[in-house]
Amino acid sequence: MDFAEVYVQDFHSDEPESCTNADVSLSHAQARQFFARSKQVSPRVIHDHYDIAPCYLEGTMKFRGRLADWQIQPSGVGVIMQGGRTRYFVCERCDEMFVRK
């Protein structure tokens, strides 16, 4: 199992009037499920094919047995940061987790 001890810590928004905590309100189990359902992609794929949301949920997890920080956007884009390395993920099977306006 690559994703363990997934813990939701905080929410951040650069546009609080348009992107709120309700847009990406996930439990610890749902955040783990997001990454379990997602696939890793290159930053170029994110840039060319996905919207970047102005808000995200963030927390910590054990990824491949080591502590890592993560972020999940309501656009279905996730990031795992560990040991100076950033990995990008997309979840196309997670629509029911997010509020669509």
C-alpha cells in the first residue's frame, strides 16, 4: 500500500469567495481514497489538460513508507511532496467527492 496514515490538516484558498472549503471537504479516508484512485502524471499533463483550482486541502501521509505532504484540489488534481520531490496525480474517478458549481 503506497498511501497510509493519510491525515487532513488544513484548507487554503487564494479566492475565498469562489473556492471554499465546501468545494474540497474530504475526510481522512476520502483523501486516501482520492490518491488510491488517482494516477501519477507529469506536470506537463496537468498544464495541458487540467484546470488548476485556486484552493486546496492539505495534509500529511506516509507515501511508500515515508512521511510526505499532500494537496488535493477540487479540480481532481493532487500533489505529493516528499524529500524535495513533487509528484502530480489526477483522479478521473473522484467526481462524487467534489461539489460542482
